[in-house]
Amino acid sequence: PAEPTLLLRLKFLNDTERLARVRPGDTVGALKRTYFPGQEQQVRLIYQGQLLRDDAQSLAGLHLGHLSVLHCHLSPPSTAPTAPGTPGPRSPTPAALGVGSLALPLFVLLLALLWYLQLQHRHVFTATATTCLAGLTLLVTFVAFAMYRR
């Protein structure tokens, strides 16, 4: 008699799903080879929060039911190390600078300009303005240390 087949839901990180028709006697490795040919080393299967590490484990041993969900994570393929003297792959380009990453340096530059103006043109700055500038400088200093301490 033919072994009954199960229908499994392969769910990816981007919330797309794919149906897989398997037999309970199939192994995790056979499932990877069938549905992820050439990517067996990059695919990670997760069932009920557990990473399925053993490719020799049978699907029946996992107690999978009809339409059980297997979460799939595909890692990018690793690049093979290059021999010395041969050009390697280009290094990844850094992420574009966002406004958030420039805010603190711009704020520090603005404070430096204000302190320069305060020292060069004392008659324009009142005692209250100088006190506020000192307080703002202290606040920015604490924020800078907190951000770059991580």
C-alpha cells in the first residue's frame, strides 16, 4: 500500500506561503532537497519554535499534521574564501546616511558655532542666554555619550 501524503505549509519571513506535498517517512533533508534544490545549506526550517537541525530526522518523528506550518528562513549564500592575490568580492557599500545619524554631529557643530559667537561677541549674549547655552551643551554631551556607549 502507498504511504499517505501530507500537505505542509512552508511559511517565509515575508509572509508568503508555499505548499509542500510530503510523505511521513521523508526526512528533513529530503524536504530541503526537494523544495530548495541547491539551497539546502542556506535553508533553516523551524517547527513549533524548534530549529530542525537533523536532516536525517523523519517528518513522522516530528508529529506533523495535515497543513502544519514549517517556518523557513533562507540565509544568503556564503562567499567562498579567495586565494591570496586574487581580487575578492567588493565590500558591501555602507548604508546611506540618514537624518538621524547626522543629527548629533550637526547639533555639536551648531553648539560649537554658538560658543564661538559667545566668546567673540559677549555683549550680544545675556547671562540667561549663556546659562541656557551651557545647559544645552551639557544635555548634548550626555546624549552623545549615551548614544556612542552602546
